[in-house]
Amino acid sequence: MEIIADARNSLFFWVGFLGYSLLVTGIGLLVWLKEKRNGEAQDNKTYWAAGKRLDGWSVGLSISASMMSISWSCVYGVQLFYWYGTGGMWLLIIPWLFTMAGFYAFAPLFRTLNAFSQPELLEKRFGPLARQMLAPALVIVFITWTGAEIYAAGNIIAPFLGISVPATLFLIALVVAIYSFTGGFEAVVSTDKIQFILVAFFISVIAWLGVRQLPDHVDVLRFLTPPAGAPKATGDSNWFSPGWAVIMLTFFAYLPGWLIETDVWIRLQAAKDDRQARRGVLIAGINSAVFVGLMPLMIGLAALYLYPPVDGVIPERLQDGALIFTVIMQDYAPVWLSVILSVGLIAAAMSTVDTCGNVVALSLSSDLLEPFLRNRMTPAGLNRLARWMSVAAIMISFVYALFTESLWDIFYLSSGILTTTVFLPVIATFLPGTKSRQVYFSMSAGLFSTILFYFLESREMLATIEPSFIADTGIGYILWGFLFSVAGYLAGKLKSSK
């Protein structure tokens, strides 16, 4: 059943898109009006931190909504299970659940220094230069993630709207920019609650549509081992199909950086107290297990039955697995349900775009510009700057999305930068005796070496010096970047001791 070529059907999808867009922009406007009544409309602390009064449900649903995105859950997470079978769990959901456990354990510690952003945290311990050096790394990471989400959303939604992918990318970015401008962080969190409900419904229905098409003889055990075989599986076991090298390097690339991931950090700092922060992490962890783990697994494995690879070649219609959601909707959902589901797609996109864009804007405005302008501009001027930086962050990410091609590279490189450039300096703030120079050297060495070795690895120029089991993964550059980060940290200690 082809549902996207009919102009009348496209009109239905436009109604859903515009209706949802009006809802979230309306929320942003209501937040602005409320802040204006309370005399907080020009208060940047309120704009960036929602007054630090979030309860556990707000924290948890906001974290959940940002993780339950098109790029993570609806494309990349499903792709991993289609590519590798059940073993794909090691490359996303299991590292993320370990991350949630870490945030639950360390939330009280992370809140002790009362720093809303991580660059602000470094400034408290190591001075203004540390703040100015860390902020650009976060801008790079979160522009990458924001652009990836806009890219993934545009590719899935554009066929339903009947317009070009670039036009769809722009519309998504424009709507998020509007409610981020008016409502700031509180609008992001408020819309995340609605977006969580819509995305949870969307992912659940797609899983149901896929599984209900399976033959009657497919039981649970058979379902977990599809007969066609996963096209990219390399390991001997279905449970460890990506191979041990990829699994171990993935944990190394993801876990350190994710454990200090900025968007989660911000939500913990915005919680009322430690108890609410921990409750939020627990809620997010449970939601992640279901909607970032179980549901994508069901969809990816169902797709292996419904659209099996032929001699290891993925059907062209799936575009390497990126359009599994779109194809299942086209083939098995009636038009009325597809319209409802398309709203869930839009919500999934915007929930992550606004979250990551907020981190970019916070880093650009609060961490880089405002410290220099605080004595030169009025509070109203600084607030206008913050709002326009929110718009700029989304639009820069939109431009990045126009040139995006591979989510695999995006997620490993950006998460790798968190591990090689952000992890050690943030942890160092809690280590007695660490000198400022150590942090400067670590950040500089980590960022530049990661980018350099990524360039070398992508052109297979490291194959002669890396063991084959690392070279074959294509992500050994993260190991090199981390080693240089540690070397920079140690070199700074030697220099400081002279």
C-alpha cells in the first residue's frame, strides 16, 4: 500500500504537522507570558535553568524524550538490530543503561558544586580559560547531534509531507527555534513531556505493526534468531554478533563521555533537590529500557523477517535500514493511523533538536559570550542575546544537517569527543591536587588528536600501526584521542611541578 503519493493524503499529514507545531509554539509563548507576569522574562537564570525547580517526573520525562529520538531510537537503534540482530543491544541500549546507573549513583556528587553548565563548573575550579576552552568542544558535539536529528527526521517525514528533504529540515528547525526563543529551557522541558507520550505511542505502534505481520510459527526464540541472518554480523554468536572488538571499543567510546553528558547534567542541576534528580534518572532509565531497547529490538528483528537481506545486501528500499519506520508505515498502517504516527515522528525529532540545541545555545551564550559582556550590557540585552543564540544554534545545526550522510560516524565521533575532551577535565574538578594547566593540556590534546586520528582512520592511514582487530572497527581513533588526552593531563602535571 503506497500512502505518500496521494496529494489528499499529504494534506492530512500537513494538518498533523501544523497542528503539532502550533501546540509546541503555543507552549513556548505561554512560558514567556508566565515569566513576564512573574518579572522573570529578562532573567537569564530563569531562561537557562527554569528556576531550578523541576520535579523528578519533569527531569525523567525530559531525559527520556530527548533519548527517544528519531536519530537514536527510530533510525540508529533500529538499524543496529537490523544490522546485527540481537547483539546490536551492546552498541546502544546497554551502554546507555550503564550510563543511567552512573548518573543515579553520582547525581548528588554532580550537584555539590552548584554549577549549571560544565564549563561553569570548570571555571569555579580552574579559572575562566578552562570555561572558554571546554565550551567549543560541547558546541561541536551538540551541533553534531542536533544536526543528526534534523537530518534523520527530514528524511523520514519528507515523503509524507510531499516536499523536499531540505524544506522539511528547515520547517522542523524553524518550529523548534521559535519555541526555544520564547520559552527557553522551561519550554524545552514542558514540550518534552508531551513529546514523550507521543513518541512512546509511536514506537509502540510501529513495533506492533511489524510483529503482527510475522508468520504464526515464529515463537520468541525463533524471533531472536532471524533465518535470513543479520547483514553486518561478524561474531560467532547471535548475542555478540558485532564482535568483541566493536563491543569493547563502543563501551570505551561511549561510557566515559555519556557519564558526564551535558544535556543530562543540565536536567540534574535544574532539579529541586537530590531526591528529585535521582528519581528523574530512574524514570529515564526505565523508559530507555523499553523505548530505546525493547521496542527498537522488536522493530529491527521484525524487519529482518519482513525485508530480509539477500546475500547480505539490504533491500534498496530500506536505505541501509534508515527507512524501516517509513516502510513499515507505508506497508502496514492505514492512512488515518499513519497521520497520527507522523505526529509522533515530529515529536521525536523536536524533543531531541530542542534539547541538543539548548546545550549549544547555553555554551555559546552563557559560557562564551556573557562572561565578557556582563558588565557592558543590561540584563535585558543579555537576555535578548540568549534568546537569539537559541535561534542561531538551531539554524547552524540545520545547515550541518544539509551535509550529513552517516549516523554511524556522527554518533561515534561526537560521543568520542565527549570521552576524549570533556570526561577527564570534568572528573578532574573532583580530584584534589589537579592543576589548571593539566586541564588545559588535556582538553587541547584530546580534541585535536581525536579529529586528527578520525581523519587518518577514515582514510585507512592507521591500518599499518593499529592491531587488525582495532583497525577493522573503524573507531580506533577514539582510543588514540583518549590516550593523548591522558598524556596531556600528565604533561600538565609535570610542567606544573617544576
